[in-house]
Amino acid sequence: MHGDLKEIRAALNLRVLDVCERLLPHGRLIAGQWESCNPRVAGDDRKLPALKVRVHGGEPGAWQDWRNGRDGYAGDIIGLVGYLNGTDTKGALAWARDFLGLRSMSREERRAMRFAAEAQAKKREQKAAQDRLKKRRRARELFSSIPLQAGPAGAAYRHAVAYFAARHMPLHQVPALNEENFCFSAATEWWRGATYRTEPDGRRMKTVPGPSFPAVHSAMRQWNGEISACHVTFLDPVEAAKAPVQPAKLMFGEAQGAVIEVAMGPAWAPFWDCEEPHPLIIGEGIESVGPLAIAVPEARVWAAGSLSGMRHAPVHLPCISEVFVARDNNTGNAQAQKQLDAALEALEAAGKPLNVMASHVGDDFNDLADDDEGE
């Protein structure tokens, strides 16, 4: 129906950052995605940006807005242009032709543009593969490059132990704690607070590092035990609490498909080296499943880091007999509910018995522990 749709999509993908700056001028580039409020939804500018468009490190132009719409708006760059302009595919292509200057291009210029898009796509695929390997390597370095004072006798270790105890997860009370997955740092840079400049060739160079805090480094592992991402919880330098920054938890690397194994269950063996089947409890955060790791020693316990991470967790492994999802209540958060529904659907597809458990107090099982402690 639209003979030049493929050509226009490829050309827009080459200029996805320009498209974002034109149609979403109040957004900003964060971790390879253009994050913005949704200009078509009244009042959305008063909330944290939920509309995200992939610019680097994936399929350019892929976008999603879970907060708005029945199933969350999502699509490619043509769909984004159409949505933000309030039009259909025909209208989106008309806008794109003007944006790209196609109407004034000669046949030779259009052919050159098409060849450039094809070459860029191949280059992008090669770079994406290289970037994945580089991010995984840097994630392993981040997890392992902990100062010596982080050992059991060090102040960083004692501070982290106090933090977990305050979150109803005394480490010495966790049966079959997978100690391989936790390290403690006296000073880790909160990299979201760093200042960067953009070089003429497009590279971002750090000019001022972010502030440093004590931190817990947690290994996020793929189905085979490979560390592909590092989850960092930044701690207050004095109190047994999170650092006074937002967000106080960051993930670096390739988190999709990876989980943090908190407890190994009655098998006392990590999931990548075990075939003895036992129940699994999986939730978003380490602290939200921590009390369950103590209360339910007959289950393996994982933290996925996020709802989207839970969706890709390797529950197909033979060491998992059934799955219990320790969900956060997320009262009034329609975006989180949609993401939870998608995660449950994906987990169910693994063919294991699936159950959902939720705290009847507060948002998660840590809040329940708070309530029990207060009685």
C-alpha cells in the first residue's frame, strides 16, 4: 500500500535522535533511550517520563509507553511519528517525507540514502554485538572490582550487613545464602550523577564523576551462571539506609534474562549447577524477597531487579519445580500492573505451575515485616 514505507523507516531510524528532538523536545537521552513525558496525555508532564524511544544499543525507533493506553503504546518509528502527530500511517509518511526532504530529492539522491541506510543497519548490528560483549565484561568488572576493605572484617561489609538487617534480611539468617552473588564496596560512583559532554563524533565523555557512596554489588546471572549485569544498591554513608539519591539502585550491563539468586533453597547449589527440582520464589527487589528467603527455606529465591526482568527470568531450568511470584501491590500504579500482567504471561509460558503471592500490608513483604515488628 505504501511503496516507500520500508525506505522511509530506514531513513528515519538513521535520524532517530533528530526525530525525538523534533517531536519530543522536552525529553533527554538516558542510557541509549530518549525519555520523555507523553505530550498527548494531559498531566503526564507532572510525572516521571515513561515514554521511551530507543536511540542506541538496540532497534532504533522502537518505543513504548506503559503508563498510557490499555496495553501500553508501543511500536516502531513510523508508529511513533503517527501517534505523536495524531495521524495514521499515511499521515506519518507524509510528515516523514517533509522531514527527510524526500520530495526535493533526485532519484540518485534517494538511491544513495537507501544504500546508506542499508550500510548503517549492518554496521549497527555489528556494533550491537560488540557492545553487548563489552557491557557484559564491564558488568563483571564492576561486580568484582571491590576494594579490599569490603571483606568480612571491613567497614563496608559491616555497613551493608547493618543495612540488610534494617530491611528484615539479616544475612546470617538466610538459609543457603548464595554468597557468590554479593560484594560490598566502601565507595562506588553513583554514575547517574556524572556530567558528560558530547564530542563532535557523537561520543559522550565524562567530565565530572558522580558522587560516591558505600554500596552493595549484586551479580545478575544468566541461565548458565554467566554474570551479564551488576545491580548496585547505594547506601547512606552513616545510616543503615539507602543513599540520598534517586534512584538509589542502578543496574549496569545486560539485565534481560538475568536474575540475582538470593537463596539456593534446600539443594544448597546455585541454579546454574543444579537439577534437583524445588519451588522458586521470585520478586523484583532483593529486599522485597529477602524476608521470604528466611521464612521459606524450602524454596529457591531470586530477585529479578524489575518487572520486565522478571518476564525473562530463566524459570525453565530443571531446578525449578514451580514458581511463586512475590508481587508488589503497586496500589494505584496502572503502569506496574500492566508490566506485571505481561511478566505473569511470560512466566506461565514456561509450563511450570505458577502462583502469585502478595502482602496484605503495605506494598511488599518487607512492609509486612515492618508491620509484624511493630506489633
